[in-house]
Amino acid sequence: MHQPNAEEVVKEIATATHTPQEVVEKMYDETWEAYSKEARITDYMPVLVAKRVREELRNRARGAH
């Protein structure tokens, strides 16, 4: 993971969305990598990446119902 509190964020998202931590961690890392390719300012990346992962998991859950 790319920043110190990423592990905590991944655990929180996994718990809140009832998703395996490994799945969330992979999504987080992939999203981080995609965002960092074009980012000029990285101060808010942890917030943006976490938001994107949560949205993706919510969208998946909606599609399953």
C-alpha cells in the first residue's frame, strides 16, 4: 500500500461493505495506481481513492440485487 493509513482505510471499507479485505486492497492499489499516473497534486489522493473504491463496491452491490 502506498501511504501509512491505507491499511486502516482498506479494513474500514471491507468491514462497511462486507467485502473480503484482499478484494478491497487489490481495488485500492489498482485505483491508486490509475490515479497516480495523471495526478499532479497527491495531497487528496487517499481520500479520492477510498471514495472511488467505495463507489465501485456500492455499484457492484446494486447490480447484484
